[in-house]
Amino acid sequence: MLYARKPQMPEPLFERWLLGFGLKLQEKIFPWPGSAHSFEELEKIGESAEICFLSPVFDSISKFGYKTKFGKDELRKGIANWKKFHHSQKLFALGGIEAENIAEAMELGFDGAAVLGAVWHSSDPVGAWEEIFNRCQPQICFPLST
């Protein structure tokens, strides 16, 4: 699955934007689901999003100076509490995800993780992705693979 973030684009325009991609790819692109920067914001998303993102879990790689405000215990407890009331939704870690910490994100209780800066800012993006993939068990880190 590929999630496209177009927050200012109304749904009909998003659908027209998708027409620019081949039919095979169109079927795999979905509007970006709910995104939050605190557990309070996460609660406001409601049940409409199948996947929610919480960020930044670690200090951002792609946004210079964008630091996490979460402690490990806060994340562990907050995720466990959130999951008590949101059984049908998945919670993905976003922000600062790289090979060295992706397993830690899963151990904190996230259902998956989004990887951006560790790949984009690498001199070897393919190698960076392969290292991230190899550092975690695919059924844990990539539960929604198609």
C-alpha cells in the first residue's frame, strides 16, 4: 500500500490526481490516514482512519531540529491505552525511523512504522531500505503487505 498525503485536496480532486498513475498503481494508493503529534490529537481522529500515525516517535531525520516529545514509558503506556479502545485501527510510528530503532518502535507497541528520511537522505537509498527491512521481522514491521 502507498499512502499519499494531500491534506488540502478535496476527495474528487484526489481521485482525478490518481488518474495520472497507471491502473495497477492506482489500486494501491490511498489517501493518507489520520496523523497526530500527541495522544490527545490521536483521540480526535476517531474511528474513520484504518491506520493512524503518531509522530515524531524519534528525532526526525528529514525535518532538521524536529525532536520527539515522547518518553519511552509514555509511548508504551499511551499505545497500550489507545489500543484498548481502538481495536480495529492500526497505529504506526512515524518520525526518525531507521534501521537502528525500527525494532524498538515495534517493541513499544506500534503495529507498523513509516520510513522516510532514513531512505531519502541516505547516499544509498536502496541499501538503507534493505537494512531497515532486514533489521525487523517482516510480519511485525510490515503487517499490511499486499
